[in-house]
Amino acid sequence: MRNTALTAAQRQDALEAMSSGEGLDVLVVGGGVTGAGIALDAAARGLRTGIVEMGDWASGTSSWSSKLVHGGLRYLYQLDFALVHEALTERGRLLTTTAPHLVKAQPFLWPLKHHYERSYSAVGVGMYDALAIAGARGHQTVPVQKHLGRRGTRALAPALNPDKLVGAIRFYDARVDDSRLVIDLVRTAVGLGAHAAGRTKVTGFLKDDHGAVIGAAVTDLETGQSRSIRAARTINATGVWTEATQDLATDAGGLKVLASKGIHIVVPKEAIDAETGIFLRTEKSVLFIIPWQRYWVIGTTDTPWTEDVAKPVATAADVDYVLDHANEVLSRPLTRADIIGVYAGLRPLLQPQLRPGAQAASTKVSREHTVTRVAPGLTAIAGGKLTTYRVMAADAVDHALGEALAHAHPCATAELPLVGAAGYHELAARAGDIARERGWTLARVTHLLDRYGDELPALLDAVDTHDAVASDEPAWGEPLPGAPAYLRAEVAWAVTHEGAAHLDDVLLRRVRLDLERRDRGLGVADEVLAVMAPLLDWSEDQVAAERAAYAERVEQLAAAEAESTDAAAVAHVSRAV
């Protein structure tokens, strides 16, 4: 594997390589989890691969998910066994082989309000466990279900109201930092030879004399420069932008995508007294209360979105919905004063064929994906979910190549570790030694291992090298004073290895203070900028512009969240969020 670092120089080299020479075998449009997975799949097959994304990596749907890798327990009750089996198989791969540093087994309690619920719920969870073991070829990657009475439930989750339950079932799924997963997918693809360029927008498609798509016209949004990228096959993986992207190539239609908004709230760890996550079924969908190291993520909603897809925002009504459903089972009700973060994202759900004037409820649309040929040379994929990104990627590349070429160049990602994964388990076994050597707590080393995996020694080497020679700059080995859970080195690594080019890249998708601070990390912006500026050679004016842009975003989102309707909320937002 080659150098996997995403940097400004790497991006420029990628643009030069993609827009010159003999062209690509595969050009991927879209840098969310689906597009990143496709780029990795194509590169792993030995194909000349390029990927472009109009924003930062994962800046659309893929950074605003529930941050779960799961089989979809509720799909069992819709009798969608194949979908659940596929997702649980992928969950097992991620937990054990492809991304064990990022994906962690997570227990959940399913509170039972009535005794009669236990039998049918146990059947569902039991089938969930059985499908997971079958998908892992007989291996048990997470513990199986356990039944608890009131006392056992109370011991694991004192926060649950004992008057509203007769017990619970404990089952397991997994959680993941969604943005980091996408970034590691892109980096792994780059290490296998793929060319990757963020903030590069497709403005049209190149065609030959017969009307077949042979690449794309793109604009570098950092410089304004236009380029042409030639490719034998192009794959549209732009999620909620699918229709807008395919319309650049043809007016004959193609995939229809329904945007569905999901919002989450974040509360501090001390707000809920529990040792496990909590799973609730609602009248519309499900609600997860998911523990992370310093906070809980609670969501989600599922409502049609008809506003600008670049500006999904939460409203006061959305927040009330989540609070109300969480409080149905909690002894101490959560209030708005408990909330430290709110975020919203859009799911790209496949739109069913409808009669004119009809509209589908977003909760009824299948989460399965579809791949189709929109035009000769142009494949599109939509639907699916984060957990099954690898299967979606394989299907998309197979479709683009055609049966003969796909047989000659088969998918090679089933056992391929992502950046940071290969030596993670061995390094994790030495976590105590690393903590003693550095004078750090075990919790800090675990935090770093769970973000960087077997790249931790390289990060530590970068810390030692910088701190030895750059005494006039903030020490990378020290925590951010305003956010001591994170080292300054994590900001630096975001720039030197993870492609961060702007302040919001760091605060939203790498050192994710947007999620866990009432001010969305604005109070730590100057500390973050002090690390970023020397690495990116920013002037004082550029630093001030970065801070001002982020402050404007924080102000606009706060105003939007005070509104009760989507239309009123979006009116406060001047640009993509």
C-alpha cells in the first residue's frame, strides 16, 4: 500500500492525474460512505480509479447518521430477513477485520412495558442473533440476548422508570464514528492507487459522438479552475443529489430519491444514568439512546424533506419529538437545558413508482439499494445504509464493469483492512504500556487507538518530532486547553493525513466538537486555528475568515432550531451546512 495521507499536495496531484493522461477505468462522483466504498472497491480490483466530492469527505448524509453499524432489528418485523442477514454479516466483518478500531460492539436494553411483549420480542432478537452468527460463519462476534427482570434492568439502567417496565432484553449492535469511517475508506483507496479530490464539483458530463458518457467536467471549488476527467465508466453515488447529478447527463430520468430528514440530540453522559444503550420502538420508527465516552446521542426522526438538500436543519418540533419519546421511559425527564448538541441529516431513500400527485411516507420506503444504468457509461446507485456500504460498492462496480469484466476483476474488499485496522488488536494489547511511557491515562490511549488504530505510533512520532523542533508553536502532545479530551496532535493529523482544509472540516468531521459543545466548538476555534494555520500557511486574514465563517454557521443553526417548520428554519441558513 502506498502513502495514504490526504493533503493539499495529494489533492492537487490527484486533480492533475485525473485530468491528464489516458483516463480512468472508473470515476466515482460522491464522497460519502457509498462513493468512498466504491472507490476502494474499484482500486482494490486494480482499476485506475478516481473519486471527486463537491464538499469535504462525508459532509453530506454520511456525517449525520445515528453512528450505528446494525442489522436493522425492526426490519425483522417487516420480514425482510435477507436485508437483516446481509447487514449483520457486514457488521461482523467491520467488528473483526475491516475496521475494528472504529466499530465497537454496543449493548442495548429493549425495555418491555408488558409481560406479553417478552415472548415475541425474544423471538425477534433471537432470530437477530442467529442471523448474525450465520453471517459470521458460526462465530459469535457479539454476545447473544439476555433477559432481565425489573431488578436486573434497574442495575444496568437506573435511569429507566421502573413504573413503566416489567423488564428488558439486552442485545448487541455496534457503533461507529461515521465521518472517520468515510475518511479511512478514502485513505485506504488512495493507498491502493486511487486519485481523490474533495471540494471538486461535477458540472457536466463528457460524451462521445454516440452520446455515451466518457467522463465528467469538474470545477475545483478551492481555485475555480475547470478540468475535464475522462473515464471509461462513471458511477453516480451522490445520495440525495442523485437526481440532480444524473440530470446533467440525461433528461430521460433514472433513479428517483426521496430525501428523509433524521435529527439527533446530544446530552452529556451524566444526564442519563445507564451502562448500556436503550432501544425504543415508536409509532413511526425506532429511537436509540446511544452512549459515547462523554455524551449520549439520541434519535432519530424520519420525516420527508422538501427544502434545499444542502441545508438540512433541525426544528424545535423535531427536538420536542425526540425529547418526548426519550422521556417516556426515563425517570428524570430530559429538558432542553440538558441538550449540548443537535444535528440533522438526510437519508437518500429510493422513491417508489407512484401515480401522478401521490407521495410516499418516508418510513415506508425500502432501505435496500438499487443500481441502474442512467446512460451509456454512467451508472447510478441509491438507497441502502451505512452498514452495507461494502455490498453496495461491490454491486455498483460489478454493474459498471459488466459481467465479463467483473468476473475478470472480482471484488476484493471482504477481508481488506482499512487504514488503522491491520495491527490494531496487537497495539491495543499494549495500551497500558503506551500510557505509562507517555504519562497518560489509559482512557486517553484508548481514545487514540479507537480513532487511529495502528497508526497511533506514527501519530506519536509526529508529536515527538514537532515538539522537539517547533518550540515557538503550541505543543502537539498537549491537550487542547478548551477541549482536553483531544490532543493538539489530532488537529494536526486531521490536516496532515485526513484532508482537513478548513476549520469546519476539523470541528464537524474530525475533532467533532460540533456534536458535544453548546457553542458547537466555537469557543475552541482559536486553539484549533493555532494548530492549523502554520500547517496550511494561512495569513491572519485567512484565519479570521475561517473563524467568522464558522461563527456565522453557529449563529444560523441556533436561529433555525428555534423555528417550528422546515421552511422557516431553512430561511435562516445562507449556505450548505
